[in-house]
Amino acid sequence: MQEIQEILNKLKDNNWWVRKNTIENLLAYPEDSYLSILEEWLRNGDDALLRNAAMEAFSTLGEKAVRSLILLLKDEDPDVRIFAANVLGDIGNAEALSSLIPALADPDVNVKIASAEALGKIGSEKAVTALAKLIGDTTWVTMAAIEAIGEIGGDNALSVLHKCLEKEEYHGMTFAAIEKAGTHHFIRHLTPFVDKETGLRELALKAIVAIADREGTKPMPSYFTSLIPLLIDLQHSARPEFKKAAFIALCWSEDMRGFQYFIEALNDEELQEYAINGLFSLGKRAVPGIIDALKKEGANRVILAKVLSMLGENSALLRFAGDDDAEVRTEVALAIGNLKTPKATEILLLLEQDAIDEVRAAAQLSLRNKKDTGKLA
Amino acid sequence: MTLSKKDLMSEEEFTLLKELINKEFGIQLKGDKRLTFHTKVSHRLNILGLKSYRDYYEFIISDSSREELFTLASHITNNETYFFREKMQLEVFSNLLKGIKKERLKKNQHILKILSLACSSGEEAYTLNILVQESGLFMWDWDIRIIGIDIDKNALKKAKGASYTKNSFRLNGNIDIVNKYFTAEGDRYNLRKIFTKNVAFRHGNLLDINSFTDINDIDVVFCRNVLIYMNDSAISRIIKNLYNSLTDSGYLFIGSAESLIQRTGLFSPEYNNGIIVYRKNQHRHCEGQSPEAISRRDSSLRSE
Ligand SMILES: C[S@@+](CC[C@H](N)C(=O)[O-])C[C@H]1O[C@@H](n2cnc3c(N)ncnc32)[C@H](O)[C@@H]1O
């Protein structure tokens, strides 16, 4: 007991690293030996230090703390109830469902909100009906309920969200929830909002892109044709999330107007993957632009060279045989192997002497292939 | 024309390779990046005469020299770097040099040791050398050693050559730097010899303690723009290696988009002209230390 007390005292240390280690040490002891003390600390609203220490401990203890937290959800102090709901959500154990659902009717608004959020995190469809009943409560409660329903997802959740779209005041939060819960079947309900010139276009577009991207079911390029000016406009949006969604849509649109944005995004780790697809989808139309871009400072020349080669533009690659980047030279060496011109052979012979092993290996391979095909012919 | 990811590489193949890279180098590839991966790696399959990424995976894991593993890693990482990157950090570095010299002199030593980790093609290591030499503090009998480490052998080769193109700068029209430190030759800029001395490069994996053999008592470590690509356990391992290589009064710089706050008990942040520099918490070894020992110098973390 003494030992536990000593460990618990360290939870009050002002260094987070010490506290973190202490909680890890606690885990070696049976929870009965310390949980009731922590509960008391938590209830002790006058001493912020103790309360903080207990909160931190409960949050890290996870599963072991679930029973205690369920009890604390009925504490008379609303702050304790809020905290208990928050942590139960973080732990995510479904055992808490039967206590959190009734807590949605708590007299304290903040407890209601915390319980709704917790149910969203736990993610059980059993909570959807109870959460739906909160829609129409105060704005904050409604918002928490819609968000939680979005987190949970499933058919029931989606039909609730579909209903919410009828009410203008819920639009913002509902789109965000649909973005999480939506399936591609739902996209048709969102399309009308993109077609209209309202402030909701961006939200609806973002939801459509997120759903299609997650499910790997991108709409046909023609779906975006009339939206291109909007998508380009959004490339200058101050909201990065809109910019990103519009960029992805632009990549799916197979429209040349997106070209310059694709090139820029090749250096953006988050967008690269879409940009490659976008460039490739433009096919031959993109070739002159790619060649230009390859000559510019700061361009992602490795990817550009690869896209050229994937597009079968082998002779266009000839002029980049002296590139500073060895990976570009490697790509050139591989790509020009099937060109029958003397120029190609001459360059391959040069690349065969390159300082970088990989470039030499690529050149040798191409020269060998040339010889073999020569013999066959 | 559309590109079908699954024709290039199956999800399973991607997962195999992605996890291999994650395990060996700590590098996390987030999300489905098969196209990007393919653009960076497909030439290896051609060169090795392999038909599929599955075959490539088998090839890598059966290669006891681990050569191909390193080659793969070097292709999927981002090598972007340039001279005088993040000027504000470099200014702080220059300002610290006086104090570092003092510490050395206290110990009657005339040596300055700097690490440029994940140095890519060497621009950072050479930048630090230029700044040290420009400071004029370490002349005559000072032994200056700047070591760059990276997994990418091709980048290191370029580093050793010390010959660059415009891609290694963000000049925005201002070519003073180039004229001062480089000699131009066609479209190449060769670093003047005086700035290449003191700098050495070696091949190594930051996760691997063996990469730090003989590296200790370092005054300043630069480890920028690499931790952002790493998983948590890799970061912890790297931090331990950095901790053990730095001298007690040493300084650690990481990228301005990176942070060690609430990640480690080994280092504390210190603010210097708006820039965060990390200092070692004083306890002898990073393994098995008691939390109390850490707390003595670690209280600054609380406020984060
Ligand atoms: C973006 S560059 C950073 C260059 C330089 N530090 C800078 O900030 O400009 C990242 C480098 O980290 C290297 N790298 C990635 N993982 C590594 C590891 N586990 N060990 C050593 N180097 C690694 C890559 O090869 C690449 O050259």
C-alpha cells in the first residue's frame, strides 16, 4: 500500500515524462489497489493538480479504468461526468454503451455533448437511434449528434443524415458527417448541391471526392467538365481542405486545364499520387508541357521522366540524358533502348560510362536488348 | 487514358514492400501510393530482369548483402535539399559557435564536430562548413570535422563530388552565394576546394547504432526533414542514437516542421531567437535512466 502511495505521489510531478513512466509502472499492480484513490482525486475539484494527475492516469490506463469511469459517469459533479464520457470515448470499449446512451439525456448540456462524442468514437450502430433523437436540441447538441452519427456510419446513420439535408441550418455539419459515413450510392444525393451556385458547393464537392476516393469509385471525367472553372478557382482557396478536394477532382477530370497544377503537385507528398494519375490521364496532350517542365528548376524530374516513358515518349527523353539526377539518366537509358536511331546508341554508349552504377546497368541492359533484337531482325 | 494501379502492383505486393521499408528504415508510406512507388522503383525490376513486385520483394529479402534493400530505400525517399536551407536556423547555428568554442577551450580541446544526418547530396553539410569557416572562429590549429550520413549511395556520391546545378539552390535571382562559394563551369557549380575540406560522408541507416560507430562527442547535430517520414518507434531509436553521439553541452537541430516535444525525455527544447534548438537532458545513458534523473533538467517540457 505504501508502495502504491509512493508511486501515486509521483503522478503529481511537474514533468510529463515522469508522470508517463509512473502510469506505466502502475499497470504492474492490480487496479483495485489504486483506482479508488484516483477516483477520489478526480472528484476533488478544489485541487487542480490532483485532478489533472488523475485525469492523465485514467486516460492512459485504458481498459482497466472502464468500470470506474462508468461509475463516474453518474457522479454528481458534471465536470467529472464530462471527463468520464470523454475518456470512455477515447478507450472505445463497447461495454460503456449502455451507460453512455442514457447519459445523452443528462441535464447538463456539456455532458450530453461529451456522451454523444464518445458514442461516435465507440462507433456502434446501436447508438444511432438515440443520437438521432437529439437532432433539434440546441445547436451544439445537434451538431455533436450529427457528427457522432457520421462517425458511426451504416445504413441507418445515412438515412438520418439524408433527412438532415432537408434542413438548411444543418447543412454544414451534415456534409461533414456524410463525408465520413457516405458510400458511393449516396453521391447522387450530393450532386444537386454542387450544381447550384451556393456556398454549399465546396462542402458537397469535398464530400463527393472523399467518398469516391475512399471507395475507389471515381466518377466519370465528364462528371466534372462543367465544374472545371470552380475546381481551378479553388486551387487558390485559403482553405486547404477545399483546395485538396478540388485538386483531386481536377485529376479525375482528364482536362488539360489542370495540367500546370498537376506539375506543381508532383512535389507535394500528399497530392503526388493523384497528380501522376492526372498527368497520365491527359496522355499525349501532356507531352510538350512535360518536356518544358523537365527543363525547369525545382520540378520533380524523376517522376516527369517516368511519366514520359510510361506514355511511350522514348525519343523525347533523349535530350535528358545529361540530367543532373541519376534517376532521370537511368530512366532515359532504359527508355531509349528500343529506339533504333544511331543517336540513341551513341547516348547509350555514353551512359554506359556513367559515374553511377545504376545508370551504367540500365545502359548495358538497353544495349544488350538492342543487340538481341538486332539479331532477331 | 487511365492508369490502373492494380495492373502495376497488387495491394498485397505494395503492403509487403511498404512494411519492409517501415521495419528496416522507419520510413512510413502513408496511404495507397502505388503509382508514386511505381514511378520511383519500376526501373529496378527492369535492371534486375524481374517480372513482378512480388519477385522483387523475394529478391530483396534473399539478398544477404542487403544492397538491394538500400537501393530500394534510396529510391523511395525524398532527397530534396538545397544550400542555405532555412536561413533562420542557420543564423542561430552561427550564433552558437562562439559558445561552442568556449566549451571546447575549457576542456583544452581544439576540435569542432558536426553531424549532418540524412544529408542527401551534401548541401547541408557544406552549408554548415561554409558558416563555420565564415565565422572565423576556428582558424589555425582547429580540427573541424563535419560528417554527413545517408542511406542513399547515389546521393552520397554526388555529395562527395561537390558539383551541383541550379537545382541545389533557391536563388530567386540572387546569385551572390554562387559567386562567392562556387566556381561555375557550364551549367554546373563546383564548390570551391576550401569549402570541401573538413567534410566527409558515410553510408548508414540512422536507425542502426552501427552507423554511429566512432561518432561521439559531437557539438552540433543537424537532423532535418527526415523524422517527418518516420514512424514513432523509429524516431525513438534515432533520438537515442543522437543522444549518445552528442556531447553533453551539444545542440540538436531538427526540421522546422518537426518536433520532439512530448516525445522524449532525452532532450529539452530551448528557444533561441524564435527557433527551437534541442539540448540534452543530463544523465549518463539513455537506457535504464530513472525518470527522476530526467526531471531535473526537463521541467521546461511541462509548459508545452
Ligand atoms: C529530404 S532529405 C533531407 C536533406 C537535408 N537534411 C535537408 O534538410 O535539406 C531526406 C534524406 O533522408 C534520407 N533518409 C531517409 N531515411 C533514412 C534513414 N533511415 N537513414 C539515413 N538516411 C535516411 C534520404 O535518403 C534522404 O536523402
